[in-house]
Amino acid sequence: EFLDALLQYDGCGNSLLVNGCPSCQLPGLSGMYRCIECFNHQILCKDCCVLQHEHLPLHHINVWNGDFFECTTLATMGLKIYLGHTDCLMRKSPASFTIIHTNGIHHVDVVFCGCATIHQPQMCATFVIFNHFHLQMLQSKLLANHFIAAIERETDNTGLVSIKDRYISFLQMTCEWCHLMLLKRAGHGHNVSGVKGTQLGELAVLCPACPHPRINLPSNWESRPSVDQFLYHLHLATDANFRLKN
């Protein structure tokens, strides 16, 4: 029973293409596209599928070729992503853009704002994949090389599609992301001096185990009896052996 359900998922399921698109109700063979990321896996016509993914441009789309579903992209279906000011009158022509996301490497068509765009950007990664990689790196000690290789496999796992290596680019973006997060969490986004006014050591993370007045020490710690003063002393070990007995 479960195997039948899997095979039904690979095919058209309970949908019949001859009944038309369930969204716009157009008759005939208009419903030929489905998104494998969306929950309902509805088979829609091209226009309805693009319309439903205006704000979901990084979903994987399959198209029925008469015998089976094959991969396509929202860019080839006509979807364009508009970035920058919504009322900008200096918008550039659509440009091919690469986005690295948790479900693969996507090629999309982006229309940039003509007055607020850095010089000829061609690739980026989403905030989601940076957070995901950060957790994987800390918890499972995952290497960036292995992580981006898995993302490439998410893009295409058959080996029939040539996928450009994005390892070096991902490392550069990860370093920039980590630096921006340090600036943000240190409060430099609201600093009058800005990023350029950052002094040496201001982005360092304070050790939560070390005593810090007004952070993790009681307000009256200085007036405690001398017998209790050892609780507020800083103990340092030269060999960084955290099992060292004091």
C-alpha cells in the first residue's frame, strides 16, 4: 500500500490532466506543472504555477512531458524576481542570477533596481542556508566542502547535469555573513560611528563562565564577606584544560 502511494506520488496522483487546471479551470491539457516543494503537489497550468510562486521563487518545479515528470525552472516559465525600490523608474533588464539555498542551487531571472544595486552582482546565498550551515557546523562538525557538495546533490543527483563548483564562493559569503552577524550582535548596527568605528576587540564574545560585573554578578558582590569572595575571582589555567581541578 505504501509502495503504491510512492508510485502515485511520482506520477500524476489523483489528478487527471484532461480535467484541466484546478486553479483557473481551463479545460484540456493545461495543467502540466507541479511543485515538489509545496505541500499539496497540485498539477497546475503554467500561468497558475508561476502566479503561486511569485514569492516562492526557489521551489523545484516539474513538468509533465507526456510520459513522466521532468525538471524545469521557474525562470524558464517566465517568473522574474524584482529587487530594490518598488517604485524605481530606473529598473534594469532581467539578468540571470544564481542563488544558493538549502534545497539546491537555483538559476533565476532578477530585475534589479537601477538606483540601489551594487556593481553587477551575479550570485548570492539565502539567510536560511547560512543559519542551517552554522548549526550543522557546530553540532555535527560538518565541513563546508561536504555541505556545499550535498547542496549540489540537492540540485541534481543524477550526475547528468553539469553543476559549477560554488565552494570558494560559498566560503567567501560565509565569512562575510559571520562578520555581519558579529557586528549586528555587538550592537554596531546602531552605533553612530558605524562599522568603520569598530575598535579592536569590540566584537569579541564575552566568556559566560567568567565573572562580569552588571552581567552575571550580583549587585552586592563587592560587599560580600571575605569567606565568599572566592566565588567572584577569575581563575585562569595556562594549558586551557577545562578539567583542571582548582
